[in-house]
Amino acid sequence: MAQGSAQAQAAEGLHAAIIMDGNGRWAVARGKLRTAGHLAGADAVRRTVEAAPDLGIGILTLYAFSSDNWQRPSDEVGTLMRLLRRYLMAETGRCVENGVRVEVIGRRDRIAPALVRVIESAEQATARGRRLLLRIAVDYSARDAILRAALRLRDSPHPRRAGEERCELSREEFSELLAGSSEKGAHDVDLLIRTGGEKRLSDFLLWECAYAELIFTDRMWPDFGAADLEDAVLQFRHRERRFGRVVPVSARSAAGAHAGDTGAPAARAAVALAP
Ligand code: FPP
């Protein structure tokens, strides 16, 4: 991430990312179909989005559907897509009122065109929101995102490196490729929460989580609410973030002191572009 972008991110508040796990088990424990768990999970999304800005969260990224989730039974996939559509249609107005900008990350080419239109219209309608950037990951795979950035580099070198026979690429420049923008890098995650008791990353924001603080809770996602989010942010505030240094980085600068901004020599990887 470029220096200016990291400062901008610090000004934007914390980046919290959530792996919303446990919907199925929550439903089964109540003698319901798994899809009922997703329905209740959508309510937890509403509660969480509403609570986030007052807790100092400026960016909230939610893992709604991984690229591997296509392997679930088709009725479950259908329910998840319908819930996303319904959520975007019902909540866009409220997002505009509350200064929430919606952005959907992940692949769009495998999503039904009607849903893509709903996504685009929610993104356009909320584009001026400044209180919270709500990113919903749909058909998302961190490995695929990194792979696509690498392929973009192969097919058309980074703008600042075009014309160089041997391309020396910094972390910040690769981060810009990952974000698909030469203005800003990918949003580094400050705080990653996973509900549902499992302790893994499941191909979510692997590059962006390089220095994320990880918080795992046994709470099933449909039961998650404002108090749980507040508890996670409090835990985060008590963590010592050192970014590889001996001395902790202060809470204020921590949100902007990501790997590329530590004052250390920029790590560069050489990529041969010419055969
Ligand atoms: C994981 O729980 C959850 C998902 C794969 C989907 C998350 C979707 C929602 C919370 C609702 C829709 C989202 C939005 C943004 C409106 P799981 O089913 O794998 O739970 P399990 O581990 O108990 O089986």
C-alpha cells in the first residue's frame, strides 16, 4: 500500500473483516433447515453493519459466499443468492441515509446477470457514503484474486514499471494490482473475526490479513450482534501490534502502519517480463 493510501486508511478507521460461520449448525441445533440459518444470518449482517461505524470501524468486509461454496447443494446456493439480492434491495436506501457505501468484491462472471444488476445499482446508489465502506465478498477466493493480479502483471506490467525489461515490483505496487487500482492498494485488514468456533482463514483476504489480529469466537453467526462486535474491537485495542518491530506500534498509527509503511526498506520481488 502506498504511504498516502495507508494514511488515508488510518483516517478511515479500522478495517474489520468477518468470516460469518455457523449458520448451518445454528439451524440444525434448532431442528430447522440450514437455509433458515442463512436467513437468520442476514439479520445478523444488518445488526453488525449498523453497529460498526460507532465502534470506529471504517471498513467492514463480510465473507458471504466463497468460490468454493458453489459446491454446496443447489437449493442452498439459490437461497444464499436470493438473500443477497433481497438484502441489497431492502438495505440500499438505509445505507444511503446512513452514509454506508456498498461494494461487492469477488468474481461477477458466474453470478446471475439479474443479481449483478442489483449489485451495480446498490454500488452506484451508495457511492457517496463516507461513514462506512461495506464490502461484501461474493464468489470470492483470495488465492484467485492474487492469481488474477499476477496474470494482470504478466499481461500488462504495472503502470509505473511499463517499459522496464526486468520488472522490480514492491509490495505496495503488487497491492495496487490486487486492488485493481493504481491510486490505492488493497485494504489491509486490522481485525479478522471468525464466528462458529472454527479456526481457519478459508481463503479469505490472505494478502490483506498479513498483519491482522485474529479473533475467533464460538458464537454462531446468527447470534452475533453489536455487543459481540464491541467485544472484538475491545480485544483488538488491547493487542500489541508490532509489525515485526520490537517496540509496539501505537494504536493511532497502527491502522496505517502496515507492512509497506514501517520505514523498512521496501521489499521488492524481481519479475522477469521478457522471455
Ligand atoms: C457459513 O455458515 C456461512 C455462509 C456460507 C453464508 C453467509 C451468509 C449470510 C450470513 C447471509 C447472507 C449474506 C448477506 C450479506 C445478506 P455455514 O453454513 O457454513 O455454517 P456451518 O459451518 O454451521 O455449516
